[in-house]
Amino acid sequence: MNATEVKSLFGNKKGTYHWDDQIGPDGRVLGHAVDNIDGDMPHLQIHSKENGKIIRIFFPK
């Protein structure tokens, strides 16, 4: 599931995870603006249920 699907299904992202692993034609992760460093590499994004902190695990393209 991607971030939009998770939010749509659960109402918010707290206590969920999603993969940001789809690469666009520009070589960046889809849905990430040019000034967003998270768009440089695919990653698993985990949203803490307790405090809403976000953990990202990056991996090479």
C-alpha cells in the first residue's frame, strides 16, 4: 500500500506503515517534491501509533 491508500483505508497514518518505492520518470520516488529529500531513495515509512513519529528505512534503487 502507498501512503494515500493507507490514509484512505484507516483515516490517518498513525500506527501504520507504507512503502514509498515507486520511481517516476524523473528517477525520484513518486509523490515527493524535488525539495523533499525523502524522494531521493525508495523507503519503508513507519508511523508510530503512540507519538506519531516517523521512521524511514531507505534502500537503494
